[in-house]
Amino acid sequence: MRFNRSYLTFSVLAILAATTHAETESTTQQSSVSVLPSIRVEADRVQAGKEQKPYAAKTANAVLRSDAPLFETAQSISVITNQQIEQKQAKTVAEALEGVAGVTSGQYGRRGWDDFIIRGQISSAQTYIDGLRVQASDNVLRAEDISGLESIEVVKGPTSVGFGLALPGGLVNLTTKRPQAETAYKGSLSYGSYGLKEGTFDLNYAPNNTEKGAFRIVGRVSDQDDPTDEVYFKNFYIAPSYNFDLGEKDDLSVIASYQRREYLRQQGIPYSSGNYKNYSHSLFFGDPDYGYDVDVYRFGTNYAHYFDNDWTFKQNFAVTKTETLGDSILASGRNVLPTIKRAINNQDKQDVNYTLDQNLQRNFNFGPINYDVMVGVDMMRERSDYYRRTDTINDFDANHPSYGNIVIKKRGTPSEEITYSQYTGLYLRNTIKIDDDWIIGLSGRHDWTQVEIDSLLNHTATKNSDNAFTGSASVMYRINDMFAPYISYSTSFMPVTDSGENGDLLDPEQGKQAEIGVKLQALDQRLQGYIAYYDLTRKNVTEADTSGNFSIQTGEQVTKGFEAEMAAALTDQWNISTSYSYIPTAKITESLIASEIGKRSNHVPKNAATLSTQYYFSPDKLGWNIGAGIRYQGSRTAQRSTDYVYLPSYAVFDVNAGYEAEKWGAGLSIKNLFDREYLAGTTPNAQLVNWGDPMMVRFNVKFKY
């Protein structure tokens, strides 16, 4: 199965036509276009080569596909910079997302991959790397290595107009570390609670003191046990990248990475109407010989050509291969402690994903009107081979834990499906600035998608094709350099790979959102933030039936809420970030299951807030520094069918201290300082509860040359 040739031909012709028009225009008129975009690019390049990068991000280049300021973007976007990641002492993407307004992360416990909810909608499969989708199927089973990231961009609300297939809650884009303009060599060693042992390296070689011709390689090796008995996580990651020197008019960067993960997932404890409190937090009902092995290979290229007539062509390509083998032991059915019924979930998942995005963009200056236009086409093709078999095994006695005595009582019926997912999308984005005060955004996109599922064991094939138009419109008014109110509306479209009871593929999911807010900046742009209210609707919500044999579309979910977020370098010595979310409405409004109508969405708190700060005793950030933070999560609920779990609110305090010298540094961090006991969440079926992280101490030393 291939991309439809007519769609591909049409898209390519659109790009060529735009390019031809650009060349013709340059020969028939004298250019009066402002060179401001070029100035911005050079500023970014200079900034990229500096040792100290901004604490509060001013742009989100990957998700916006441009260097447009966040302050002039009529959409809620949070950027977690490298400094903020270090300040949080985050070890996973889920940890880094803690404290982002409107985001709940880690709600399913430490199961080995990243889980997160954005604006009341499960968005774990909405992960992108450098602006390209990582995976189309919703069986994620993967976690990106945080040591290779320069920043994390979180887009809230529908994103289909920019990225095609997308759920309406939002997406998370991970920007990778690339070669810089300064030669530098860094490394770190860490040791901490529960046997944490970790080493990282970051080597950047710039022979000409520019990004052109620079080479960089980053890597990490880590090994850590878990507060849960027998559970462990081992990681290996390496990513080399190189910038070719093709002259001033061309940029070409390539990056490759390999990630190896071996882990035994945390399972949680059966809720049993609150009886879980009588058992140890460290209780593990699986077996140490049954876990996961994951290998991820990725290769990507980024190319840009700057035409003499001020048009810019950009192309972004990546191929990702993921191999997952697992035979984890899970709880089976409802359980009443101390007896836990168990099953082995045998999985073999082999995925290959190809993604390509290319666009032409230009800025036109017509005096009082400044016009940015972008036209592009992106494509994705994925082949996912997924083998599954569930074997019933002997029960586990929580009062007398024992391991190494697995007995298969009943071997399950295997299934193996190959899912082909592909799409082609043609998009157009227009940004019109009038008198530098009014900013109008109009964007549209049309997607053609196809999903085919071949059952190798049942010898059946199911195919479904869809197409949809999505769009967004916004109006923003810059009152001054500090405040810019806006209003926006956007829609989303997401085909599904799930089959209903009759074996047919289900209808695509759809979404829409209206948002009103104010962008904030101050202190020479060292302070960035926003306040927003949104009304989001998701239709044709798809989830597994309680039988587990097929999927159903439960109807409609509505989320309404307020967000406020701010990050600032108040002085050269004092950084601070804070966020607050209030979601009074997050409920199921339509459902095939009548009893679910009106219920609150799982794991979505009404209130959540964070505050984090770091203080350096010297303006050059050498010498001593101290930091502290607090994370508050309001009460939540989780329910599925007749199962219902109440998750109480909690607040967790973190502290850190360190010393920085010219060539080395050392730091000590303590997460959950007061060892607060709290429930992080439940499993998706709302039958097991997961304890949150206890107090975790980490000591690290680093070297830099």
C-alpha cells in the first residue's frame, strides 16, 4: 500500500507552483520585503551558540515551523527549556511535564512509558520529535530519552491544522539537541535513591566556531530500581548529529539515535474498596523474569534553502523503527485482596514509521500590513506488526509474596495484526499583522487518510479511507509590549485504528475548541506567560469495551477551564516558574453507556498548581545556588463500568542545592522532601491504584570543558 499518487502529485505541484511564482516575482519587481525574518534567524543562530540560554522561551520553532514570537501567537503553548528541565531534576518526559498548566502526567504509574493528559484528553500518543509524529497507533509502549532533549514544547488544544491527525487535547513536541557554534565537552555522574546510577555525556565540536560543520554526540546510561519490589529500569541512549556546511543559502542537519530500554513495570495494587492501604507500598505481584525489552532506531534530516527573493523552503524527514518484546504479568479481572488473579500479556510489536514535512514560507511587507504566508505538504506512513497473546497463570497471594513459580493454567488465543496507516495533508497558513497591533491568523488544511488492518491469523482485511478539512482562525491585539489579548477557534480530525463489535473500523474522532486569553511578557522579554479560558469538545471518543474484545465510541466529552502560566528570569540570579489550572467541567456528555453520561473524566483534577524557583548567589551563576518547588494536585476520580476510585489531593515539596565552578559542578536534590504518601493514579481500567514517588535523593557531579 502506497501514498495515493494523485494526492502526492497534487501536493508537489502546489509546492512547485508556489516556487515558480516566487522566482517570477523576483524578476518582475524590485523587492521591498523587510529583512526582519532573516535578522531573527541570525539572532537565533547566535543565541544557539551561547553557553547560557534563555530561562523563559520566546519562541517554539518546531511546532510553529517559524521563529514567530510566542507573545504574538494566539494559542496556548508552553515551552520547558533545558534550564527548567534541570531545575525540575526530571528523569522522564512525564516528570518534565509536571507543572505545565492543563497537563496531568504519570496518571497510570511508573509503567515504563510516558502517559499524559492535556486539557482533559488522553494525549500520550500525541508525541512528536522535532515537529514530526513519532507513532500513529495508540499502543504507545515507548518513552523518549530526556537526556537528548533541548526543550519540550506543549501545544494545548486542537493541532490538526498544523499536524494533521491529532486529538483535540494537544500534543507534546520534543526538540533534540543539535550541534552548536562553540566547542564544548560535558559529562555527569549521578547516584541516588533506589540504586540510581547514571552517566551522561554531551560532546560538541565546532571547528570553525559556527554551527556550520559542527558535530555533536549526546548519550546516557542509567540503571535504577524502583520503590516497588523487583521493579527496575535500565536505559542506554546515544545520538550523534552533524550540520553540513553548504554555504549561506542552505542548511542541512542530520541526526541519528539509538535507544535501548529494559524494564519491569510497576503494576499497582488492587483497590479492593480501599483495602490496598493494608498492604506495603512496595508490593509487586508480577515476577522478576517477565518484563520488556525495547529498541528504538531513528534517523532524521532537516533541510532549508533561502531563495534570493526571500522565500524559504524547509524540509523535515524522519524514519523511526521500534522493536518491543514484552511478557509482563498483569492483574486479570476484578480482585479482592489478598488474592490477585494474574495473566501474562505476551507482546511483540514491530513498528516502522516514515514522516515527511515540507513547506514554502515568506514574509511580505506592505507598509502598515505585514503578511506571513506558509504553504506545505506533509506525509506519514506507518507499518505496525502487533502480536498479542494473554495466558492465564496461577494466582498471587499478597499476604505471602513469592516469585519464580509461574504456572500457565490456560494459554490464550493469539492475534497478530499488521496495521498500515498513512496520510497526506496540504496546509496553508496566513498571518496578517496590521500596524504592528492587530494580528489575524487564518489557517486551513485538508487531509487524506487510509487505514488498513490485516489479521494474519484470521485471514481477514479491513480498510477505511477518510478525508477532512480542519482549520483555525484567530485575532490578537497587541495593547503594548506587555499585554496581547486574543481569541481563537480551531478544529481537529483523528482517524482511528480500532474495530467495533462487527469488525469494521470505527469513525474518525473529531474535536473543536474556542479559546480566549492574554499573552504576557515583561522584563525585556525575560518573563513570558499567558492566561486563557477554553471550551473544548471531543466527539466519537474511542476506547476499549469492558470485554476487551473490541472498541466502542462512547460519544462526546467536554472540557472547560482556565489556565495561567509564567516563567521568568527575574534577575540574573533568580529564576521562577509557576502555573495554575482550574477545570470545573470535564465530563462525558454523550455515551452509548447511559450510566457514564455526566461523569467526570478520569484523572482530571479541578485544581492544580505549581511553583518552582532557583536562586544563584552570584550573577555569573558560579558558586552556590539553591532551589525549591511545590506541586499541588487536586482530588480526582477514576471510573470504568462499576469500578470507582477516589484519588485525594496532595502537595509535594522539592528542594535542591548545588555549586558551580568553571570546569565542574555538584548538586544535591530531594524530591518529595517530606515523604508524602499519595496516589498518582490508577490503571486505565480503574481497578489498580498506583502510589506516587516517595522521597527520592539524588547527588550528581558534572564536568564541562
